Amino acid sequence: MKIKAIIPAAGFGTRFLPTTKAVPKELLPIIDKPAIQYIVEEGVNSGIKDFVIITNKYKKAIEDHFDKFLELSNALKNNNKEILLQDIDKVIEKAKFLFIKQHEQLGLGHAISMARPAFSDEHLAIFLPDDIFSCQTPAMSQLIKVAIQEKCNVIAVQEVPKEDVSRYGIIDVRRQFTPNLFQVKDLVEKPARNAAPSNLAIVGRYVLSPGIFESLEDLQAGSGGEIQLTDGIQNLLFSGEKVFAYKIQGERFDAGTIVGWLKTNIEFALKHPKYSQEIQRLLSNLDRDLLIMQGKAEALKPKNQKLFF
Ligand code: UTP
């Protein structure tokens, strides 16, 4: 299967304002690397060589990140510090990048449709850079395997608590094949809690046939006033293409909100050989402080308080 990656990265990142006024959300660090670098590394480790990144005119820094910086490389070499750029240089050597601008932020579906001129008959491996996976087998590689085996479109899903369904696209299951593999009957973007057909939420990885470009054409704005990729996939289904959903084997980190990004950083720091011990110490001190604070608050509560209703 011929395949190219698309990483939509042209959004405003409003949940991180004012930081993201001038700094692309996709370049916010998870420990020592920008979020989007984890994504490209996952793509490269899944065997993908071509990456189409959708940006806007204020996100030139993303292009710079995936370009060689010879003066810096030479300066580091002179100080025996080349190791600092080793990972990103490896990615730059293995992958080819094409940057396409989305001039109006009309939604994820619209961002994907911007990549059409870069594709002929290749499948699309779509990565949403907010979702970072930690898996033994790279998340995209798991989806590609299913797409090849079943000769179909595949979207990544994860079970979410009922109260969270309205934050996601949710699938309606036609058939379950294994504990992790489903055929999709329909999908609905951000349904109300009691209208959700399941609690299987679409998370940020997809392998789609090039038919998706036609399915996105002339699509009207949907949920949230945006042109939604979920609506495009629904059109793909209605045009007769098979869509499967696969529960990714591994852990997903949602780095697209402030709290999610903080949690991702803490979890990654705990696994990082250089920072793990220090962070463990910090967390156990914080835990102790928290217990003391809670104890004090408890002690300050008036005793034998009578309750009146
Ligand atoms: P999000 O909605 O999570 O990102 O879109 P956002 O719009 O940048 O962030 P908030 O919601 O305002 O905080 C998912 C992905 O799709 C891209 C975003 O850059 C993000 O990586 N996107 C979204 C586009 O490329 N274009 C769009 O019009 C919308």
C-alpha cells in the first residue's frame, strides 16, 4: 500500500493562548522535544517517508524545525555536543516534507482537503499532533497493518467514559470482529451524552483511501461551525467504502489542553532516564505537602458542627 502522512497543524490553538499567539501549539515541548517531533518519529518508525504538513503563515517555525540548521550543527560539533540535534537530524534524513498553507481555519476536514494536490493514488496516514501515543508497536503501524489486512479505511478508537463522549467523534458499530477490531456503521461528531451510539471515541490517527478527498468536497460546516473530517468519513461510508475501527494497543496522551499537556509532561518525565528520579522526588514532596495541607484544612473545620437544612 502506497502511503503518505498528513499532519494538520494550521489551527489557532486557542486553548493555549496567549502562548500560541506567536508559538505554534505543535512546537510546545513534551520534555525535550516538540510535540510534532514525536508524531513524525512515529510516522518514520511506521515506515512512512513522505510527510505533508498543513500550516499557516504564522507557523513558519514548524518548517524551520524540520530543516537543517548548519551554523548550529557546526557550533555544536566544535563543542562535542552534536548529540543535542541527533534525533531531529535523523528524522530530517529519513523523511521528506512538504508544507501546504491553509489560509482560513475552516476546520480539520478542510485542513485535510488542502493536501489533495500532494496525493495521487496514495493512502492518507493522518496524525493529529495533539494525540501522542506510547506503544510497543507504533500506533500508526498498528493501523496500517489492519488497513492492509482488511483492505479498508481504519480509524483509531479508544473507550472513553460516558460523560466524555460529547468531546469526541463517536462510532456506531456494525460488527465486532475481535476485542479490538470493529466495522463502523456510522459516526457522529461530538454527540450529546444520551445520543451517543457507543463510548468508542475516535482518537488522532486514521488511514484513509484517497476517496476521502472527494468525500470532503463541498462539505458544509458541521459541529462547531467547522468542516469536520468525521463528516467526510461518513460520506466515504455512504459511498460504499468499508471503514474499520481499531483500539490502539498502548497509551494515549492528550496534549491538546493545558492540563493534558502538563500530565503528558509529567508522565514522560517519569519515564525519562535523565529526569525520572528528580521528578519522582518532586512528586513525593508535593504529595506530602498536599497531605499536610489537607490535614490542616481538616483540623481547621469546626468540630461537632450541626447541619441545618
Ligand atoms: P484542534 O481543534 O484540536 O486544534 O484541531 P486547534 O484548533 O489548533 O486548537 P484549539 O481547539 O483552538 O485549542 C486538531 C488539529 O487540526 C488542526 C490543528 O492545528 C490541530 O493539530 N487544524 C484544526 C487545522 O490544521 N486547521 C483547522 O482549521 C483546524
